[in-house]
Amino acid sequence: MKISSLLVLLLFFNGGILTAKAGFGTPDGSEQWGYARVRPKAHMFWWLYRSPYRVEDPSRPWPIVLWLQGGPGGSGVGIGNFQEVGPLDPDLKPRNSTWLRKADLLFVDNPVGTGFSFVEDTDALVTTDEEAATDLTTLLKEIFNKNETLQKSPLYIVAESYGGKYAVTLGLSALWAIEAGDLKLKLGGIALGDSWISPEDFVFSWGPLLKDVSRLDNNGLVKSNSLAQKIKEELQNGLYEDATNSWSDLENVISMNSNSVDFYNFLLDSAADPVSLTALELSKAIALNRYSRYLDSMRATPGGDGDLGSLMNGPIRKKLTIIPPDVIWGGQSGDVFSALSGDFMKPRINEVDKLLRKGVNVTVYNGQLDLICATKGTEAWIEKLKWEGLKEFQAAYRTPLYCGDDLTRGFLKSYKNLHFYWILEAGHFVPVDQPCLALKMVGNITQSPAP
Ligand SMILES: *[C@@H]1O[C@H](CO)[C@@H](O)[C@H](O)[C@H]1NC(C)=O
Ligand SMILES: *[C@@H]1O[C@H](CO)[C@@H](O)[C@H](O)[C@H]1NC(C)=O
Ligand SMILES: *[C@@H]1O[C@H](CO)[C@@H](O)[C@H](O)[C@H]1NC(C)=O
Ligand SMILES: *[C@@H]1O[C@H](CO)[C@@H](O)[C@H](O)[C@H]1NC(C)=O
């Protein structure tokens, strides 16, 4: 989609270009939002919520969580905010388990082209995780450098799914900018929720896991493993686009042999999971470029699966006032995914290692029932860390976790700056499936002074 020059003019008149400085928001200052022009023709939309539960504690500053959605092309401003952790649900009713109870929340539509973010030319889309991290670092400079109040709050980057790959590259990029004196903020830590850190380890986990829980038979297992092996060889030979295509083939093979298992919760059938319909994280549907058609169908059925699309393109865009008329929420998502198809299958284990060696707190959390980023695959890439504390981490005692009653809801293992949460009875969308434990967890991750 090309944005006309008329639109750019309009945007200027609306103040869109000035928003990062002047700021738009609610009269009481509890919400601020705006566009940052992170590069020529590349505009990133952000939305910051200040918590009404804020507690002043001199020894523990009130934290800010930056939420990074997956996809690539999934909207944090839409999905993470309204379907997972923000103050309002998609019916605009208060969400009791909102993470605002523990922190301020910063949602961004990342990378550019996602959600309300947009590019004026598809050449301006990012093609690597590093490019996305550079844009996000530029955004953080815009938001934090001029605001001493915000600088007092440590920033915790919390990611879901493909967002994990941006989170670790952003973590390093932000640290370098901080060290160089170009970015004024305190990085508190990084949390990787059901994150696509090592695609090879995930594709090898799918067959054995599904066979063990009766969703594949041995024939399906053999086909799955043979495609996973093909992906491994493509990755070894640097054929990253081919690996992305084989990954899509593998998803099809798994779907056919499992009678359409849901990749976000292996106890369900595909699309039986309400969030998965709109999230499309790491989804075959996006890979096959059916995403925009899918969005069209959502817009056509208000009250149906299309709730989020109608909400974002209806009352939310009206509230925000600065969304250019030609920009449709999610309109460029398919392009965002395609532009990253050469980076999609690249692992980011080395970046996790670098963060650990720099002493940054890294938390990994995983839903027990997730398939696409299965715990089995996450444990496999953790074993590949070169970090010196790994042996002690593996040997450490695992603490059971509860929420409200005496049912075991999860486990936590920590050694030095690596922390791992196993979240029981949750699929890919942990805050949706285990809201109580997820809230406690984010309180601990951010060292929140909230009770
Ligand atoms: C709302 O959250 C609070 C604290 O997190 C909890 O004690 C309460 O039971 C929750 N209420 C509902 C209706 O879920
Ligand atoms: C700094 O950020 C805080 C919190 O979002 C906001 O209330 C305040 O208006 C900002 N200050 C300036 C000068 O933008
Ligand atoms: C890192 O995590 C540990 C354990 O939760 C905590 O004691 C420490 O304060 C954290 N450090 C930072 C910088 O958040
Ligand atoms: C949070 O930290 C406290 C104190 O270290 C611990 O007792 C509790 O189990 C932790 N809970 C979660 C969900 O991390």
C-alpha cells in the first residue's frame, strides 16, 4: 500500500509528525500516544498507559513494561493491549488481571507496517530483527530522552512469540545506545514468553510432542521429523527463505496428520482458541498471504470473529484522532511478514547468551500446552546456551507456584540472572489462559512495589 503525498500533508496538519514531541492523550495524562517517524517513510505508533495502581517506594521504582507482540505483523496495540494484558478487553470492559496493577504499559505496533504503524513505501519495511531493533531504539529515544519522569522507571521488555526475537535484539541495541550515552533509560530486564528464539528446536519438537499426546501416529511423526531434518539442513546451508517455505509445508503436514490441531494449544482443534483467530502469530495463514483477506472477512462480520478489527478501525481510531485516513489497522501486516521471510527462521540464541553475560535478567516463560513454541523446544534451545551458569541453572531446585488455591499452577527455576517459568494449563497466550499467575509473575519480573 502506498500512502499518497496528500495523506502525508494531512498527517502533518493533524500534527501526526509532531506527536512524539507534543504528545496526544487523555486529558488526565493517564494515557499518551503518538507516531514516531523512525526513518524516512516509516512511522511507528505507540501507546503508553500510566498505572492507577502506582505505589511510590524509594527502594523499588515503579516499572514500565514494553510489550512486544509476535507475528511478524501482530499488533501489540490491538492484541496485547485489548486481548491480553491492557486495562480494557475487546468489549471495552475493565480487565481485572491487567498488568497495570504492577507496571505502566507501553504498547507499540512493531515493526513498522504493523497495526496502526505504517510505511509510505514497502521498501521501508524491515527485513531483519536487527532493523526492527534499531527502529525500536529510535522510538525509545523519542519517548524517554526528553522525559526525566519516565527515566526514573526501569523498562522491562516483555515479548510474546516472534516478539522474543525483537526483544533480544532490542535489548542489546538499547544497551549499546545507553552505554554510548544516546539513550537515557534503565533497562530492567527481558522476558521471553512462548518465544520463537530457535525455530530449528521448535520444528523438531512438534512431531515427538504430538505423538506422545496421541495427536499424531507414527506415520505422521516420520513425515514431521523428515521435514524438520530438511529445515535443519537448509538452515545449515544458509537457505533461510527455503527454510521458511519448508516450515510452512511442515505446518501443513502437521495439520493434515492431526486433523487440524491448534498450534497455540495442542489440546484444541485449530481456531477453537478465541485469541488465535486474530493473533495469527507465526501462522501458516500469514505465510500463505491470506492475512489481508482474513482481515477483510473480519471487518465484514462485526460481532463475530471480527471484533478486534472492527474495534480498532472503529471506536479506537476515533478515540486516537491521529490515525491517517488511509491507514487501516493491520492493512500492511502481510507485507511485514513477507519482508522478514529471510530472517524468520534465524535463531537468536547468541543474543540471549550476550544478554546473560552482560548480567541482564532474562526470564523465559512458557505455556505447557503451546505447540508452536512448545516448552520442549524452549528447553532444547536453553541447553544450547554457552552461558557459564547453565549447569547450575539446570541443577537448581524448581519451586511450585500457586494462585489463590492449593492447585499447582506452574514452576519457577532461577539461577543468577536466568529465570524460567513453566506455566501449567496455558497455551501460547499465557496471560489469557493463566491471568492470575501471569500477573504475579510480571510483578516479580519487574520487581514491582505493588502489593
Ligand atoms: C480481581 O483481581 C483481584 C486481585 O488480583 C482478585 O483478588 C479478585 O478475585 C479478582 N476478581 C475477579 C472477579 O476475578
Ligand atoms: C513525561 O511522561 C509523563 C508520564 O507519561 C507525563 O505525565 C509527562 O507529561 C511527560 N512530560 C513531558 C514533558 O512530556
Ligand atoms: C534480577 O532478578 C533478581 C531475582 O529476581 C533480583 O533480585 C534483581 O534485583 C534483579 N535485577 C534487576 C536489575 O532487575
Ligand atoms: C515471586 O517472588 C516471591 C518471593 O521471592 C516468591 O515467593 C513467589 O513464589 C514468586 N512468585 C512468582 C509467581 O514468581
